[in-house]
Amino acid sequence: MRVLPASPRARKLVVLGLIATTVLAASAYGFNVLVSARTFQFFGGLTHRVEVPDKLVALTFDDGPDPAGTGELLETLATAAVPATFYLTGRELERQPELGARIAQAGHEIGNHSYSHERMVFVTPRTVADEVERTDTLIRGTGYRGEITFRPPNGKKFLALPHYLSQRQRQTIMWDVEPDSYAEVAASPSGIVEHAAEHTRPGSIILLHAMYQSRTTSRQAVAPLVQRLRGLGYRFVTVSELLARE
């Protein structure tokens, strides 16, 4: 059977289709880079690291509180005498208020990580207000009375969220060191420690996820990480203490 060559019009349509697909893919990639950027947003203050002359570092924990690992994590921090900043979700805080109270009673800082942990990109101002304010109320219910900074779920933010925070003079807190977000690094406590030690600089904000059952290696990495960084001359502070040095 003889196959007829495609007409010039058909070839043109194929080329245009490929161009359109490429443009859309590039646009989607660019948009994802924009909303995930650690150093840029359209409104308000954004911090991923603080330029300080001293060897100060903030250790932060996202998500939870979860009963699987919160108690163990708090014990590790207490033994090491390390203040940390916990970015908690309202939904989990509502389920485990006693764990939130334990975090506050231990003297740690509590930040807002939204209520539902949904990506806050294509959301309305009303949704943003509900996500933030419901969680603020639950955080205050723990007994915590310090400043409440905000960390976007998955680090995603676009217009409505930064604008809301900017109008209320609240900081968006990102991070510059995230060892357990890479599978090959998070496979072992030693991998997490080595990665963090290599990438930490004065004023760094370290992100770990250590409260869930599946994050055993992250919890096991906390004590040796503290020891390693202290050996390098670092002192641990909360995010708010770090921001006060700006």
C-alpha cells in the first residue's frame, strides 16, 4: 500500500502543534519555578536565609504534630538543649492539641503552615484568610505567645497568599537547607547530617520533616546533626531570633 506524503498544510499544522506544546511546557515549568522560588515573591517579606556575621542557624520542622514522632523529637531537642521552630498545620494541630501544647511548653517557636496543607497558589483571598487565621487560633490555643511566622505548604505561593501576609506585616519563611527532601540523602541519618553540614552557612534555615512514622531517619539525624554543627561553631536559634539579627 502506497503512503501519500503529507500535504504542506498538514506539515505546518504538525509543526505549529509541536511549537504550542513546547511553549506550554516551558510556561508550566517557568510558572512552577516562580511559585516555588525561595528568594522571590510579588508582595511582602520573604526569607530563606538571614545574612549574619555570627554562626547562627535555625532548625525548623514542617508538618504535624504527629504522635508517631513528636514526643521522641522533643526529647532529642531537650537533651541537646536546642530551640527549634515548628511549622504546624491547623488540621493536625486540631487533632492533636496536646502535642501542640507540649511543643509550646518546651519553649519552642510555633509557626503557621496553613490549615489544610493544600498548595496556596490558585486560591482566593478568602481561602487564604481562612487557612491562616484558623491555624493562628489553634496555635494560640497551645499557649504559645510569640511571633507567628508563616511557611507555605510545599513552599508554593503566588499572589493571594503573599498579599495577605504583606498587608499584615508578616514574614514568609522558606529555607536554604533541606536534606531530607532528597531521597538519596534521606536514606540514612548520616546522609542527612553530611548534606546539612556541607550546605549550612551562617544564618541558614534548615528544614526537616521528622514527626511522621515514615521519617525515622530524619529523627535519628537530629542529635548527630546538632553535634556536628556545634562542632563547626554553630549556635541554634529560632526563626524569630534569626530574623531579629537582620
